[in-house]
Amino acid sequence: MVCKGKNYFPTGPVAAQTLEDTISVTIDITRGSDGLIVGTAQVDTYKATVFQTNKNDNHVVFVGDPHIKSGLRTGNLDRVTGELFLDLGMFGGLKKGFLGTCRPGQKLF
């Protein structure tokens, strides 16, 4: 999927610096049982992570490493609307996140 949105860097309770960005998300389903779908997700150039969702739920939850300083810590994707949120840790002394909307990528061949 291709996701267009903004990187944001909170600078206060209601203020943030933003920077437009486009990232890619690739999801690979590895197994599913008991109503749970589990697999891996590659989000842009970040380390691949695990995801999980319930077959009846529209939200995919990315389970990264919450202890790393910078990189994909957690995120969620709405399978219906394509809305994506990522917690990307700290960059340059500021917290970094991504908010955007994903659409299926275009076939090249």
C-alpha cells in the first residue's frame, strides 16, 4: 500500500511541526486461527514487525518494539478507511509520529 500523510513532531500540548511524507506498507499474512489473523508488516524502511487483527475487526495493530528509542514502536491501520497512525519514537530530540491514509499500490506489470 502507498500511504500519504504527515510526519509530525509534537512541540507542545496542542502544537506540532509537520512534514508531508509518503511511505509504503506491505502486509504478509502468515497464519490465522481462532478468529485472529497474524502476520508481518514492513513499514517503509523500518524493521519488519508483527501485526495482529481479529477477522471481524477493521483495525490492524502493528506490534513493534516499545523499548527502542527510534523506529517503529506501534501503530494501527483501519482496513476500511485506510487511515494509518504510527509511533516512530524519538528523532532529533522530538517524538515522531506519522498520520496518513493508505491506498492499494499501483500494479507495475
